[in-house]
Amino acid sequence: MPTLDTRFFIDFFGQKNRNKQIKLKKLAKQKSFVSVITLHELFKLFAETEGIPVAEHRLRIIQSTYDIIEITAEISISAARIRLHTKIPTADSLIGALALSKDKIVISDDPHFAMIQKLQVKWI
């Protein structure tokens, strides 16, 4: 199962282009992992831009649909190793390390993930 990045959900909930909407909905139906880091980033973003009730509603949808994965000590150390070599942001290194610990696939258009060795990045 792939790991869905924060930017996947930003596009999923905000996409206006019909063709992209269809592709995102198709990806959204896959069984996937979501990091607690992604939940954190999404809640903050949605609460700031659309209000706390919208943020809470969207996160309930995500939590009831996907496997939410906690950040373990192993994932945390793996993320630190990634940052030593890439200097990508902490949240992206944690999400990348999580994806590496699962099936090595992340669904995102974030260019930071392309810097992580052995991680496959897919997008619509």
C-alpha cells in the first residue's frame, strides 16, 4: 500500500480541474497509509484557511478511510538519516521514512521526495 502525502489531500479537497479530480478520486480509493504528520499538517492548514469545523470533518474522513501510522523511534531515526543527506524539511523526511518502512511508494507531487533514495514517487 502506498503512503499518501499531505499534498495529495490538499489537491484532493481543493482541486477544481475535473480531469485531475477524477484521477485523485481514483487514487483515493486505494488502500493506503497516512502518517500522523500528514494529519497534523492538514488540520493546521484547513483550520487556518477554512475553519476548525471543516478541518475536523476532513480529518474524520481521512481517519475513517485510511490506515493511520504513528511515527516510531525507528522511523524517526530513519528520517534523521534522510535529512543528513538531503536537507529536506522534517515533516517530509518523516513521511518519506514512513513510506520506506512500508512499500516504498509515496503519492505526492512534492519534489522533496525525489531526493530520497529507494523511494518511488507517484502522482496523477
